[in-house]
Amino acid sequence: MNFFKVKFLKNGQAQGRSYTYKRSLELAPGDKVELPGGKHGVVMDEPVDMTWVEAYGEENLKKIVRKVEVEV
């Protein structure tokens, strides 16, 4: 399982603090993703603190629903 830092998108721009999510497929910084509840976010280039993940519990982290393909 991979862990990623994601910021919510507001008016197409990353806003606020980063949150940790899990996902089984590979993502890269800058990829737009759909989050639980229909919200959208962008993957950030920030390290995930695995000590925090272990303390919080991997099973408590929400999963990224899917990668959003950008229309050309």
C-alpha cells in the first residue's frame, strides 16, 4: 500500500494543509485524484511520516477513490 499527501482543491487550486491518504496504485506529485465523498485533491510532493501512520493505524486512513484524468 502506498501513502500520499493530498491537498483539497478549491476553485482548481490546492488549498490548506496536506492530509495523508492510502492507495494501491502509483501516483505522482501533481496528479489530481477523487477522494471519498466526491471531493477532489492534488497529490503533493511531501514525505509521509510512517511513524505517524503506524501510530494512527493504517486501517483508519481513507483511500483515494481514483486518479482523475485531465481533459485536453
